[in-house]
Amino acid sequence: MSLRILLTNDDGVDAPGLAVMLEIARALSDDVWIVAPDGNQSGAGHRFTFGRELSLDERGPRRFAVVGGSPADCVVAGMTHVLGDRPADLVLSGVNAGQNLGDIVNCSGTAAGAREGVLQGAIGIAMSQSMDFEVSHTPNWSNARRFGAEVVQAILAAKLEDDVFFNVNFPFCAETEVTGLAAVAHQRFSRSPIRHYPSDNAGKFFMAIPETPMPLDPAADFEVLRRGNAITVTPFALQQTHQAALARLGTIALKGQ
């Protein structure tokens, strides 16, 4: 039986990166479905739309947009409704226009698509094509196109049955300069990179990432991608309980008890 693949993203159903992901998926299977937001949902994280009606807009064979929905909404709609009695084996989220590294993954709609895929019983892989925003705001998708299917096959071949989703970033160097696939930890920043950023319009402001918090771990995803020209893959655990802290909390009690 062919691998059933569900695609989603946070840039919207018409985003160029989703077309790249479709190329990647079709190199792996002929049973590929798309359920993606009808518009940009970057930074939506793992938000669900509760208390407000959503709708599915069929855009073509096996291609649907969730009107007003988040990436997590899309995966749930795909896994529990669109695909009927046979949900996807693999959820691929992306390819995002721009890198998703370090603590930024916590607010990433791309990452949330893969995370919800695992929560729904599939293998979940998020993919992002990194960019040098000082040079251009238009992604070069060549590395995602060239290596995407091979990266997915490598992850599947590892036969990891752990409770994780995978976050993949492709470097923005030339194809011939890619040094390989590196399994790395994510960069834990010294503080949140998200900051208040003033607008030119009086009384208005943006949420932005004006600079990268320092210092950076040379062995973590940020620097391995940027300086090492490697395709980075990071497994993120779904069981988030900190066991050492849990053990310490287990020794405390209320006064008088």
C-alpha cells in the first residue's frame, strides 16, 4: 500500500513553498493530499480555532483550503475528515519561506503542522528553506527541491518510534556547497528573540525578530545551518515534562501537611 501523505503549511495554500513540498511528496508517493490555510498564518503556532465556524474550499483534486484556519486546524480537518477512514501515514509541513530555528520553533505554524500530525498518529516533518534576508526576501528553493525527498527517506529509514516530530532546515548556499545532513539540538536562546518593534505610524508597533540573541552554540541548529551549510534535522519531544524538576517538586509539601 502506498504511503499516504498529507501536506500543510503556514504560508497559505497558494504559497510557492507548498508547490515545492508537493514535488517532494510526489517523489515519495502517488497518494498525496493537501489541506492548508487559505491565507498566511505565519507565527500562528499551535493555535486552534474554537468557537468560530470554518469551511473547506476544494481547490482541485485532493487539494483543500481551510478558510480562516490555522495549520493545526488544517491537519485535524485532513486527518479526521478529508481523508476519511484512512488518515495519513506522514504529515509534511512547509516548505516554509525562511528558517525555523531555535526557540522560534515554539511560535512556528510550520512546526505546529508537523507536531499535530504526530498527535494525530502520523509521522510529522516540518521543512523550511532558509534565507539570507540581508540579500533577498525571495527564497531560492533549489536545496529543498534537490534534497527534500532524500531527507524524508533518511528520517523514515531511521525507524524512530519515539514521541517526536522533526524540524528540518535547508541552507541557503549553492547545492554543491551542502555538506550533508546533520542531526542537531535546537538553539536555546538566552532570551526570547521576539521583540516590540516600533512602526513609522504613530501609536503602532510590530512583533518582530530584530536581532539574534547571543551567544550561540556552535553545535546547535542555528550555527550548523548558517556556518556549516548542513541540512539540519532536530527531533522535538511531545512529552514536555521536565523529569528532574518533576522529581524535585515531588519532595515539596504544603505547610501543616
